[in-house]
Amino acid sequence: MLAARLYGPRDLRVDQVPEPGQPGPGEVLIKVTAVGICGSDLHTYEDARIGDTQVKEPLILGHEFAGEVLAVGADARDGDDEPLQPGQRVAVDPATPCFRCEMCEAGHPNLCRRMHFCGLWPDDGALCEQMIVDARSCFPVPDAISNAGAAMLEPLGVALHAVDLGKLKVAKSVAVLGCGPIGLYIIKLAQISGADPIYAFDCYPWRVEKAKAMGATDAWTVDSGDPVQRIDEITNGRGIDVVFEAAWADQTVAQAAEMARLGGRLVLVGIPSDDEMTMRHSAARRKGLTIMMSRRMKHTYPRTIQLAISQREFLDVDSVISHHFPLADAPKAFAMNASYEPGVHKIVIDI
């Protein structure tokens, strides 16, 4: 079968690899249908590492994905503890926690110390035609959600977890730094939550316009003026109740801290390419900021599916998708995404 494997920085190749075989107990074999390219995939693609995790041999990338069940192992039960059947369409949580360690038992499986994660060394990801996944990670999706939309439930789930950490309330002000797909979903969820006003910033004008379309009260490119000064002027020096950093976590972390009001809340979602984070200590300390580090999600798939159905008038999960490519063109898709060519929001690989 075909698979897109990373050999080194920006060295992505489509190879023939062996098929995965039959699923074992608690596992299912799926035919992968759609895979989204995530910002964290781009970190790995560009540097052959993310944080302190390095790619040491060819690795199949991809963790935002959906598929169709081809075969089931013994006692293959989904994330809602229902039996899975061949032919079911599923969205797949790429994280497989152990469910037994201290953090899992405490209700924090996203912090599992034995976590396996699709597309993160040493675990292969979803940019392939077939794969075996943990049945418990699968969530059946209704026909009203497209294959690409089912893959988007992963970034939507990450955004939902971030919004949970933000503890949004009706008429609380929000700022979002970074209008990639997760930032865009945060904006939409903030709007649905009743937050108002919602301000957004990004490097690229087409993403700023998309932020407005997704529900931002107003949005600006960062080169149109100092974002911190702009927020200071708009709020008459008060600042923002909840600030989400959803960019590449370079100067945006410091900017986010400066934007937050006294006693405000700061949620950090982005991943810095240099694995470093800086802000003025006094900006956080003197304001008494609550700073939350967002690590993936906590069993959000049932809620994202519910949102995709019940809120589809306001939340079209496909709306962040700008481009589709076949698996054979995965190298071209990654190069296009990494270059941030005009109009790129979310690229989906259709398999």
C-alpha cells in the first residue's frame, strides 16, 4: 500500500509499504479516508523533530484522520463502549493513553506518561491507505459529516479543550493570536459560547478575513500595527478577559500576556519551533494571570460530533478546509502548507 513517510527535514516521500495485517483484540483495521495537515505536522516536517522528539527513521506522518472500518478484533468497542462493525465510518482520536497510570486514573488521559500518538516518533501516523488503530479511539460519525469533516473533528476537539481551559462566559472579551484552523475553531466556539467582543490577529491577510467570517468582531494582520497597543487602545487600558495563543508561540506568547487584563486568563495552545517560551515575568505576575498550557484534548470527540450536527447552521466543520490533495501528492501538499501560500487554511489529503 502507499504511505507518505518523512526521511528528514522537508524530505517527505510516498512509498510502497506492507499492509498492516489483521487487528488484534481491542483493535480495528481501517481504510483511511481523509487526513488533515496540522501545524504540529509542519513542525515535524520542517525539522524532523517536534520539541525534544526526533524522527530517527522513516516515519508516516498524519494524526487528523477518519476512516472506514474494514475488520474488527475481539472485543473491539469504540470510545462510547459500543461494539464496532465493518463498514462503519469513524473519526479517530490519534492519542492512545494507557488508561492505567496516575494521570489517566485522575481523568487526564491527555497527560498519560505512556502515551502513543499517531505520527509522532516512534508511532506511525495516518498518511497511508490502511492502518490498525485502537478501537477505543474510534468514534462513529453520521452520514451528515463528510470524510474530510470527520478528520476535522480532531482540531475541533483541540480547540474545544482550549476553550474549556479558558472558562469562557457570556459577554467576556476574547483575543486569539493565530488564525490557523485551531485558532479559527476557537473563534467560532467562543462566539457560540457567547463571548463578546472577539478580536483576532494573524500574519496573513487571508487568514484575518477568514477569522472575521468565523465570528471575530474584528481582526488584523500583525504588520498593520502593534497588536498589544491596539488592544490597549480598544479597551482603554483594561485588556482582555481571556487570551488564546494559537500561533507558533514565538513573540505571540509575550504579546498574549501583555494583552490580558488584571486577573485575566491566558491559554497557550501553539507549539514553538525552538521549544522555548518567553514573556515578561512582571506582565504575568503583577496582573496575577492564570496561565493554562493546553495539551491536546480530553474525550472531546462526542462533543465535537454533537456540535457538528446540532450547531451546523453556525459551525461548518468543513469551512476551514481550503485545499484537497491525493495521497500521491502529499509532498506537494506539505511544501505548499509549509510555505503558507496565499489562501491556504487547512489542507486535506483524500485517500
